[in-house]
Amino acid sequence: MPLHRTGRNILAALVLGETVTPLLTTTGAVLWVGSGTADHDPTDNHLKGASIAATMLSGYPIRSVNQNTFRGLFATNTANFEWQEWGVKNATTTTTSTAGNGFMLQRKQESLGTKTSAQQWQFTVDISITTG
């Protein structure tokens, strides 16, 4: 699954020691889930459909060699729809407004099921950085 251009730009900046704000930390990373079914477009900076975000659970994200694990919790009163896409962004807020919305590191379109108000879902994303 390819990175978005904004995700590629984040990684390139970090390699050169440039400032990336916010860093993808417990307070600077957000998981998004949405209803969009459109294919990957590397120029996008947000999910395609209606979407809701969750901040990181305490202690996340974590890194193990070449894998980064992001984990958030979607409570019973949020994200109650069919999950068709997800994304990881660097952001300090879960608002969908342009200000403070961050940059899309990764987005994937896939059917994950339908969450209802009777459920609380913990969502985990593992992103591996590999060589060819």
C-alpha cells in the first residue's frame, strides 16, 4: 500500500532533520475511519467519505524495528457506520476542519464491518517501512 504524498513528505523531512509538526506521537497522531470507497489517490490529504477520528491510546504509537503501531478507541457514541476506509494523520485534534487537520501519512480503502452504538471498537494500524 503506497504512502500519500503528504506522508512521503513527512518522512523525507524527518530524514533531513527538518521539523515536522506535530510529530506522530501520542498527542500528535490521529486514526481516522470513514465511509468512502474510492481508490487510493496519492494527492489526497483526507478520507473520501464521512469520517470520524480517535486520538491515540496511552503509550501509542509504538515502534518495533521497521513497524509503527497506532491504536485508538472508538467509543459507543462515535463512528457508528460501515467502516470502508481508514487513515493515519499527524494532528493534535480530531476535527475535520482544515486548520489543525494534519497530513495524511497513510490511507487504505477496505471494508472493516459496521460499528453500532452498542459497540466500542479498538482500532489498530500497523505500518511497516520495508525495502524492495
